Amino acid sequence: MENKESKISRRKFVKIAGGITFLVTGYPLWARYKHKEGVETSLEKEISAWVQISTDGEVRIFNPVAEMGQGSMTALAVLVAEEMDADWSKVKIEYSPIDPKIYGRSWGGGRGGGTMMTVGSQAIRGYYENLRHAGAQARYVLLKAVSEKWKVPINDLSSANGYIKSKQLNKKISFGEIASFKNIEIEIPEIPVDQWKKPEDFKLIGKYVERYDIPEKVNGNAVYSIDVRLPNMVYAFISRSPVHGAKPTLTNLNELKESAGFVDVVEFDHGIGVVAETVQQGFVLKRKMKINWSKGSTAETHTSAKAYSEYEKIADNPNENWKVINDKGDASKSLAQLKNTYEADYKNDYAYHAQMEPLNAVASISNDGTSADVWVGTQSAAGAKITAVKALSIAPSNVTIHRCYLGGGFGRRSMSDYVHETCMIAGKIKRPTKLIWTREDDLRYGAFRPMSLQRLRAGLNDRGNLKVWQHSIIGTGGNLMTSGASTDYYTFEDQQIQMKSVDHGIRTKHWRAVGHGSTKFAIEAFINEIAYDQQKDPLDIRRELMRNHPRALNVLNRVAERSNWGSVTPEGRARGIAFAERSGSLVGGVCEISVNSNSGLIKVHKIWAVLDAGIVVQPDNALAQTEGSIIFGISSALKESISIKNGEVQESNYHDYNVLRMTDVPDILDIDMITSNESPSGIGEAALPWVPGAIAGAFLKLTGKKMRHIPFTKERVLEVLGS
Amino acid sequence: MSTTNFTLNVNSKKYTVDVEPETPLLWVIREYIGLTGTKYGCGLAVCGACTVHLNGKPMRSCVLPVSGAVGSKITTIEGISEDGNHPMQEAWIKEQVPQCGYCQSGQIMQAISLLNKNSDPSREEIKSHMNGIICRCGTYNRIIKAVERVTEENK
């Protein structure tokens, strides 16, 4: 049967009539459109796909992704503006509607049509072609319109900085004036890649452009969902299971009802929500709730400190049923044959996202119950929408998600649990509701980077070269643990990667760089140990492994050169080196550390890092992301640990869940980016995974001792130094 | 838990609010007065996102009951300049400091309070003064650069 929709959807046209709106005919979008003041002006207005040009020259570009600090809100608009030759000073950036068919991207690039999730450092590479193409189409429409109006051939026209110019007529016209043309209808063709701008002609891509969101982030005007206030709004808090899976029974409802400001309670499987007239009354009511929690959940039996010995037994078991991640050659057999082999176990604790804005959302349902508005900072726009639609039982077309800035995401905001909670409460009490997670809620009901134990085994041939590699990962959280275990840039003759996941009933989730944070630690720390034992330069051992990957080798050599690797370090300091790939980007890094043998504190003094991420759309922002990733990496290596006892999270706030602070940051963060015309790859996480392994390498060089358990807390350092 | 009228001086304007006396100043500023640039991060004075000035000195507003702020001159991020053009804000833009931005009001308020008492701080003094304000995105090195930029410009 003929698929009419797909046939129509291939045809795109634009109509110029009091402004230019680029329509996609296959998907007529009807959405309520609101002005900034929150006043509904037009109920049914066609929404353009990527860009609108007003008669006053304003170019509105729609941003499909979450803005959580990674800066892609600006970078994506740059892609459109670049190809259409817009005047950047006239560009306004707004969140796009939530419709993955139009605004989604494909995993790993292509022309979109897939997910709207903002995860995995995917924004630039996922939209790079799609948005440049949209910009090229917009430019074509502008040229075509002028060519018809002025009756000149299209190739007589050129574009620059918001104007179209005719050589023949020697005059130019602004985009705003073109938008004022009447009744011109133009079919938009596909623009072949070879007609897009050449890199040497870029005016915005690869250049310095100030981030669009920064001015309102320094004057207090940036709106996060926690900032939304509505008339008649109430405040909701939830007391959630201290042990995951425990079900609540509220035992003092009558007492709560007597309390000032009580509005209602809302029961969930995982907790009890309480709603109050004021925020302070909400805090008080939350503390007052008396809840009996059911016993018998899986998590109750889990104590994280004890789980490692369980993992060791799994690693020891010759008959274990592993999930195979990668299997080249026969690592077990080769290891048995080689004389020169190494084995070591590496551990990592659970880690918490610790984004600065605790989870929250605001929901408001219309008086007749047929429509709803939800304000949320989310990495999963479509997920938030579906969650709200289901929780409220309101048709998707009547549920509007207002996307706000995210006070950090790092993976946690790709879940929609807090959206579900907010909508369930607002749906029950029928008043605008702000749900606030306290910091303690956010931490204790966190979804953590998995804990794991990694057993690494390696074999060297007679020439002392690394030949065989076996990497066994045991922990909780399934595939979250294994990202980054593969090492395509290192050549081993035999390489086996295998995983065993144990369910402890603990919530786990993607965390900045996901499993790379732990797998790259183990890999790089192990290589540094082998080099140390073999009395080889850890740079050289990696060079040899990178013999078939010139791009990675180039990155490694660059960082060695930049850091003057091998030079004499000051007394009491040592350097470590490591390499990692994440989201397609390659990073080599060197750190210089000292260790206080009395306090057990490791201090990172200097960092050198080199990044190869292909074409970099926004170099200064890429630098900022790299700085941030390195800080995050140091933080995870030295500080961050969630411990669980009988299912209960033991930490509660920033005083006992430590993250890196200002006095801990290195004096020098020297970052270099390799410029190339390779396809862009992800930058938001790339510089995190190499850090812990490099610190371990420096520690080994300095002390002769091996740090194999992240974080390298004072206590662990003292224990290792005393061993 | 009954409510009481409190009159506060915020950004040189008088506001009278009817709230429970234990309500932390943070939530009065945010939810009653509507100045939402000051953020909630921890509620324990350990992250600094809620930092405002009380008579020019930095104060973690998440642990100060509103009753304790009466009679003081309270300044929030919204009150340091008319158009976001305080030298510290301009330096923050020039150095492209914020990422997610959530902690930055607190960072800026803390940084201004440093220069109020020490116009030429060393890097170590900057670090130590700013240590109470967490930035999870890791913008610390840019914050230092921005503060040093303002210090240089003042010379």
C-alpha cells in the first residue's frame, strides 16, 4: 500500500507572507503559542521547523536540545546561521516544540528524525548535518525569492551577514525586507552537501561566538523550573523509600491534617507526597510525616562495602557465565601460554550526579481538566511529555511542556521520575504545584553510576610487548558499566571483554561519561602499572599499542610534547599519563601531583590535555567543556563516593558527599585542541575518563604504591601508603 | 506555626511579607518577593548557591531565618546592577564563565564581597574566599580568571 504521509513529507515548501516560516508539509504542527509574558495570543499557529525570519529582520532559530551548561543551544543555532549567512546579532534562540519526527536526531549523526534525548555528548554530531542543511535550505529560499522578485538569475546573487546582493543590479536587500515580500511560494529542494559552505568560508563555525545563555546567567534572569511561580501555587515534597523498593504506609494523617498549611497527601509506591500552602509549611509537614516502610526488598540485603568480595568470587569462578562484550582471539588460552602476565583488580564506588539544581518541576492543569502546562528542566523532552500525558490522562496535544534551563543534568535529568511525581500530585489536588526535591532527597533517591570491580589480566610476549588483554567487569547496572571497556585505538592480538551484572535492587543511571569513568580508570591504571614494573616509559608502551591508530597516536604525542613529558618534575611531585576515547573524541592527558603522606591528600597541581574532536563548532565552549570534564574527572578520582548499608544510602548532602572545590583545582589547566576537518564528535564528557588512571600512574611513580580503588580518599591513600 | 509580618530591605526596596518566622530568607526572597536569581542548592550552607549580601557581607540565605534579616540591607544578584553591567558580571561574560549557570549568582555575590574587603587579592586568597561555593560544572578556573580580570581593571 502506498504510504501517503512519507510521500508528502518529502515535499517541503515555504510561503512568504509577512515573515518567512519554513514549513514541513507532511507534519502540520498545531500548537498553542505563548508570548514571553505567558499570555496566549493565538491558539493555532503554524510552527516552523528550524527557523523563522520576521519582517524586522529577526531570525528565530529553534533549539531542539536541553541546555544544561554544555552550550549546544548556541552551537546548534550557529550551524543554521552559518549556512544561511544570517546576521548573528539578529538571531534569537528558542526551544523547539517537542516532536522527535521533526526535531529528533539520529544516533551518531545523519539527518535526524530520531530521539530528542540530550545525552552522550550527541547534540553537535547528531545535528551537524541536519542543521547545516536546514540553514542551506533557508539560504536557498532567500536567494530564490530575490531572484524572482528582481528577475535576475539565482547565480547572480550572493549572501552575507543577513543580506542578499545582486552583482548585476549592484544592490542588496536584507533578510527582513525579503520576509516582507508578498505571496511568493517556493518549493524547497534538497541541497547537496557539495553546495554547502566550505570550511574555509566559515564565519561562525570554529570561531569565537559568545554563548547566548550567558548574559541571563549572570544577572539572575535565567529561568530554571524551580524558579517558576504561578498564582495559587502550592508546594509539594515527597518522603521517598530510604531503601529502594520499600513501600510506605502513612501512620499520622490526622496529625498532618491539623498542621498549618496542609493541603493534601498523595500516595506513591515509593513514598508519600505532602502538599502545603507555603514552602516552609511543606518542609515542616515533610519532617512530620510518620511512615512505616515495608520490609523484604532486594536492596535491603545490599551493603556496598561488602559487595566487592562477592564480585571477587565471581571473578575467581572459572565456570562463570559471562556476557561477552568483545572477543578477539583467545585471551584465556594465550594468557595460560605466556610466562609474563599481570593481574589486578580495580574498584569504583557508586557516584552521585550532584547537579546543583535539585530535581523539581511545576505543573498546572486547566480548571476544566482538559489541558496542562508543565515546566521542567529535562534531558528527555519527549520522555517528559509522554510521562506527563500518562500521569495526567490528558491528550498529548493539550499537554505543553515548557522547557527550562537545567541546573545541571549529567544523566540524571534523562529520567522523568520527578515529572511523573509532579503531575500525579497536580492531577490529584487540581492546583498549580511546585514539587521540590530537597538536596537530601536528590542524593538519597539518586540513581548512581554503578559500583564495580574490574579484573584485568594482561600478557606480554618475549619482546616485552603487550599482547593479550582480558577485562572482566563485575558489578551492578548492566551495560552502564561496560561503556569504554573497548579500546579500538590499542592493538592487542587477543582481547576479551566480559561482564557480569548483579542486581542489588539499587537504582543506577548514566553519569557524565557513563562507564568510561570506571573502565578507562582500570585500563589506564593497569597499563601504567605494567609499564612501571617493566621499567618502560608509560608513554612508549601506549605508543606501541597505538601502532595501528595514527589519529590516537598523534593526540598522545601532542600531549607528551606539550607537557614536556619526561622532563624533571619538582621535588615531591610526579607525573602520570593516560589516554581515553569518549563519544568519538580522543583525549590524551598528563597530570602532575603531590601526596601529603600525613593527611593522605592527593593534590593535582597541573594538567595538560589534548583533544581531537574533529570539527569544533564552538572552540571556546569546547574548551570550557574540557575544563569542566577534567574537574569532574579529578572530583570523581579523589572525592566522590556513595556508600550503601543494608540498602540505605549513607551520605545525605554536600558535607559528606564531597565534590571538588575551588582550592582543589589545579593551578594549570593546559588544553589544546587539534583542528581538523573530521566529522565532529562529542566534547561534553570526553576529557573526564582519562583522569583517574593518570593520577594513579603519577601516584605509583611518586610512591611506588598502587591506587586501585576510586575515589582515592585520604583514608585509602593512607592505607595504601602504610601497606 | 503562625505567620508574622516582616519588613525587609532588599535591593534598596522595602517588602513586607507575611510568613512563618522560621522561613529561611532564601525562600522569602524567591517565593514571596519573586527574586529567583538566588538559588537553593543544599539547605545547609555547604554549597553557597544561595549567597546574598547582608550589609555588604556574604550570607548563606538558606540557613538564615527571615526574622534574622530584618533591619539589614539585603542585596541579591538582581540588585548589584541595573542592566547586568556590574564589573563582576561583565568579567563573567568576557571570561564566558557559566555553564549550567545555577551556582553563578552565588559565585558572583561571593566574589564581589571579596573585592569589597580586599581590592587586590592573591590567587590563593581568591581560591580560599570562593571555596564555599560549589560549581558542579567545573567553571572554577574561569571564575578565578574573571575575578583577576576585575582586580586588574581596578588598578
